[in-house]
Amino acid sequence: MDTAATDAYLDRIGARRPAAPDAEALRALHLSHLRTVPFENLSIHLGEEIVLAEQPLLDKIVGARRGGFCYELNGAFAMLLGALGYGVELLAARVFGAEGKLGIPYDHLALRVRTPDGSWLADVGFGRHSHFPLRWDSRAEQTDPGGVFRIEETEEGDLDVLRDGSRQYRLEQRPRAYRDFEVGCWWNRTSPASHFTRSLVCSRLTETGRITLSGRTFVTTGPAGARAERQLDADEVLAAYREHFGIVLDREPVVGEVPLPGAGGQGRP
């Protein structure tokens, strides 16, 4: 990522170029990213291609001011951090689902970020998660505005990430290349078993909580977990994407309206 692209990305998330690639600056960048770039899977339901490469990501997240899911958000964030002088490794994870079952390999992409003052688990692509990077080498509870987190070692040498006592995902510690995640990305955007193909989500952290648009259901979460929910009319949806997430669409994404790749031309059942 060249200087111009880096500056445009920083402007997109409302952040200044750090004086040094240290932990304090990383915390600020992490929080700014979560508050400005939404976690969203709209491309799947708009029939848009998802390409895991630098220019397409910059065109989408910076140019079009869109968001994405983990492969896009953490992939782009890794590129930004690398351009700013951080040491960054891409790590594969499997997400814990119902009844504690693990998802597919490369189910999630997270980052290990190295600074002069330590190593950190950074993740701006998991929806509801920590607001700040977690200390990589700590096995103690880490209190964050997003909950109480803990990193546990497994017998196989992987790491389980827990939030409020619940296992979120299992990380491999071996660094991966970005292209390694293409199969996981393809599965999550095409498989009938993927929750991304069965639902719509657009969510962003705010200074007071979180806002989420799931289909036509708009949810606001405030301090102390206060929650308000309302159903939008059809003519309110595009305005809500624009007003609350900065996303300008020419039509409403709807689950099942776009045939899935490899589905023989058939929509979702």
C-alpha cells in the first residue's frame, strides 16, 4: 500500500498517521476502525464479487466506503498496519458454533500484531468482540469495553479466545498467506450451511454502544446493554444504510434474491 492509499485509508477511519507503530497507536487505530467500517455481508446478497486482494479491498472499503466480513476487514487492516510499520501475521481460526462445535478450517481470519512493547491479537472483523487489541502472551482475564476476554492454550498448541467465559474461536499460531483464506471465504459466501448466506447483517460500534441493521430490523444497543429494536418499512431501509453506516445502495439486499455461485441457478431454499 503506497503513501496515498495509506493516507486515504486513515482518512476513511478518521485516524491520524501514528508517530510510531506502538501499542498506543494500535489501540487507537483498532477502535477507529470498529467505529467507522461496518461488519457487513451485503455483497453476498447483492451478487457482488468478493476479491481478497489489495486494490479491490481498497476500492470497496475506502473508495466506496463499505464494510465487509472478516476476510475483508482484517485483511485490509493488516495491509494498513503493515504500511504503517507494524509487524503483522495473518492467522486462521475456526469459530465455535452451536453446542461448541467448531466451524471449517479458515472459518475466520484474525491478526497477530507485533510492536516494540509486545504482541497483540487484533480483530476488527468479528462483529461483537473486543474494542481494543488483546495482549497475546497474557493468559489472565483481560477487561475490555466489549467484555472480559481470556486467551487459553489448547493441548494441540492452538489458542482459544473466550469472551465472558464463552469460547469464540480457536486460533492456529502458524502464520498464513492471504491467499490461503480464499477457500474459507468462498465457503462462507456460497454454502447453504453458512450463516452468512442465510442472513443479512450490517453492524458498527458507536461511542455509546452498537447499531445493527439485520434485514429490516434496526437494533440500537446503548450503555449497560440497553436495547431498542424497531422494524423498518421498505422505503426506510436504503436511507438507514446511508444515514447510520454511510453505505449508499441502489437497491435493498434481500436474502435469497441472488442465486448462490455453484447453486445451479437456484436461489436459497
